[in-house]
Amino acid sequence: MSAPLVLGIETSCDETGIGIVRGTELLANVIASSMDEHARYGGVVPEVAARAHLEALVPTLREALATAGVGLADLDAVAVTSGPGLAGALMVGVGAAKALALSLGKPLYAVNHLVGHVGVDLLARPEQLEGQPLEYPTVALLVSGGHTSLLLVRDLVSDVELLGETIDDAAGEAFDKVARLLGLPYPGGPEIDRAAVGGDPTAIRFPRGLSLPKDLEKHRYDFSFSGLKTSVARWVERERDEGREVPIADVAASFREAVVDVLLTKAVAACTDLGVPRLLLGGGVVANSRVRELAAARCAAAGIRLRIPPLALCTDNGAMIAALGAQLIMAGRAPSELGFGADSTLPVTVIQA
Amino acid sequence: MLLAIDTSAGTSVAVVDREAGILAERSSDDTRRHAEVIGDLIAACLADSAIAVADLSGVVAGMGPGPFTGLRVGIAAARAFAVGAEKIVVPVVSHDAVAFRTDGPLIVATDARRHEVFWSAYSGSDASGLPVRTHGPSLAKAAELEHAVAGFDTYRLSEPRTVSAAALGLVAELLYANGRPFAADEPLYLRSPDVTLSAGPKRVTS
Ligand SMILES: [Zn+2]
């Protein structure tokens, strides 16, 4: 069988993504984001996101087909994110995908969003010198405004294990909240990154969540960012109360360092503990320069091979869903039953719903 | 020949034809499982009617009003099916399907959650058989519906759990046959997204 031509639909958060792949070849990756509409609220508003998905869906779909230069009749299958994510947002994609597949008489694959973040690394890219396929097992650190998860991937289509995840806020949310605290706009990630330039990351020692020995017993690979956020708020309030000017660059750099440090300490610990010399990054927070920098340094020091997909494929997108769908097809999997739903808490062990 | 989809209350799918009438209709009253059931209902209607996708002339979308999350599933499905089938989307106000073939004054009220209802009033049907909407669709507190329109008692009240996609499709056929405009191609939410702008970060220390 030649490599399957798959269209992927992603609507789990605030990006409407339609991607088209042929096996591991990326043909189109079109994203419509409702981020600007959320800016005034300081975070993603589920109903605003869901409304935007419905409006963006057909235009995004048409643009992806035009970009890929393929017709719907050429497709071998449709793939869609079944979860995890925002329920109302997911349902727009699920409803559309089922109807599209039925109108075309094509098989439909309902897939896991988080596993999609890993699968996207399989998409061949000319600039990738190594050009090697994903090696197993690999540890994957997925960080965005919606999730912060550490996975052990033994096989993309059959064996993915959740090592740990955030027990409260996602890392991206912490960036948004601290940005607000510092009077910076939404989304917070790039703003904190900018504000941190020239700041001293060691100026203030903010706490690393779930890093004390007693926490590590139960939450070795779990994350927590809500205490960190409160700690930054408390520090900033004290400075203001005492009439001192808040050193924004130092606070931003120190806060960012606390987030990035705990992310990579736990990711590298997972690699070391499990004897897995491979780490893959995914999710929108990978856009943060300090995440990439510290990941490169820590992985080099620990002899871990680091893989970071191109940024446009790290944020939520439809190509990752199409890529995972193509892998499932190439592994001989049957299509999903039509009765699947949107599952906002779909576990990573359920790779295909 | 039209495929019609409505998820403004339950989930309903139908294949209708202006001459032959209802060729297939499948519905579910469940108001929380639109995304789960929509695919099987569409597949069943296509199978029951033995109609090929290519033989359809359009896809009718019930535009609400209805609870947002469910309503969007049907509209998304109708739009996506239309893209795949290379057919037009025909938007229709969902309440018009409930009022289809009414022979007198009628108020249609459907659940809007939070002790509210979506409602529309109709004076009857016109010569072409289309319902004549005189008020709405609007939003009212369920307890205050009787004050929403003068002479409430002179209306018959219909409070369906599911809006029939077959009726929706037949309304669409009549609109087309009589050269009437379809509804606007946007969901009838009738409510703003539920968000309040915060005044800024709250203090964590007292
Ligand atoms: Zn994601």
C-alpha cells in the first residue's frame, strides 16, 4: 500500500487546525487561531473558542485542500481529535469530521491529541539533517496552555504511558497569569520571554513545584504551577506595598527559570530513571526560547538526544492529527466506530478512540 | 432531495424530497450526546433512503436557537457534509420546523437551560404551506413565557424535545420552491458567551 493521504481536524483548544499528510510527508498545515478574541479575557474562554471553531472550520478546510493541491476525493481517510481538550470545542471537530467522512465514504480515525503532539515529529522535513524516524522508547514533554504532560512512548500506535502531568495549572496558563500580574498582555509566554531579556534568572528564588523529597514520593513526574504563581504574586505585592519599583525583567526571568527548571529537571529525571536517552518536546510553550535553550544544555549534559519539531508543528495543529491517523492506517488499524464522542479527559493510553 | 440535520434540542437527521416526502428520518432525544450520535444517524438515513450522496441537492442545517454546544455539532456536521458532497448548505430556523403545517396560532418553546426558553410565535401557515413567524426567535425566562406575547392563551404551545429534521427539510424544500430566502448562515445563539471581564489580578496577600 502506498502512503495514505489523510486529512486531520484539530479543535481541542483555541486553534482550528486542518492538516493534510501523505504518510510522513506534510502537504498542508493551516491554522486559524481565535487567540486575539481571548486576549481581553486574559485566557482562553471555551465558548468563545467553540464559536470561533464553527466559523473557521470550512474556510480552513478549503485553504488546506488548496495548499496541499489535493481534492477531497483523493483522500484515503479523515482523522480528528477526540480528546483531551475543551469539550465544546472538540465537539465542533468531531461533528464535522463524522459528516465529512460520511459524505466522502471514507474511513474516520478518532485520535488522541497528546499522542498527536508526539506523532508530528514523524513528518519529514527537508531542513532536518538527521532525518531519522522517531526512535523508541522516547520520553515526551508536552507543554502548552492546556496541558503539561510527561509521556513514555514505547510505540506511537500501541504503547504510550502517562508518567506525570500537572495537578493544577498548565505551564502555559502560569505564564498567562504571571504576565497579567506584571501588567503584560496575553498570551503571556512570548511577553514573559521578551520581558526577561536582560533580567537575572537567579535574582529571586521562586519555588519549584512538587520537587521536595516528600512530594517526589507521590508526584515524581507530576507538575504544579499554582503555588509558583501565588509566590510571584506575593513577591510583587510586597515590593509594591513597600513602595519599591518591581524589577520586571528580574521577576520575569526568575519566574521563567522556575518553570523551565522544573519542567526539564523532571523530564531529564524520567529519561535517566527509565534509561531512555531520548527526549521529544511538544506544545506551544516550546516556542519559549529559554525552554529550548535549557533543554539543549541539560540533554547534552545527560547524554540525551533531544528532538524539537518545527515550531509550527509544536503548537496545536491538524497535521499532527493527520500524521497520527496515517500511522494508525499504516499499522493496519481499523477505523474508529462512528459512535465516539468528544472526551475532554481522554487518557493517553487511548491512542485511538 | 435534501439531507437535513438539526441538533437544536435532541439530534435529528432526515432525507426528504419535495415530491416523495420523507425518505428517512432518525432521531435521538438525548440532549447531551449530539456528537456521539450524529454520525450513526446520518449513516442510517443514507442507508434507509438508499440515496447516493451525489443525488442530494443540498444539506439543510437547523440554525437554532438551541443550547450552544449541541447546536454547533449539527451545524458543523451540515457544513462539513456539504463541503464533502459539493452541495449547498440551506440554513433554516429550527423553530420553523416545529411550526411546519400549523393551522393556527402557535408558540414554539424549546429548552435554553438555566430556567430559560427559546421561543417563537406563529400566526399559522401561508398559502404555500410555510409557517408565518410573527415573533422571535427570542429568549425568555421559562416562568415568564406567558407574558412574552399578547394573547398568549390564544396560542397553542409546542415544546418539543427534538426538532424533526424531516420537517426542517420539508420547510427548506418549500422555501426553495417558493423562491423565499433561507435563514442567515449563522447560529442563532441569542446569548453572548458567558464571560465577565475581570478588573485585574486579585491580591493574594491581605
Ligand atoms: Zn496541544
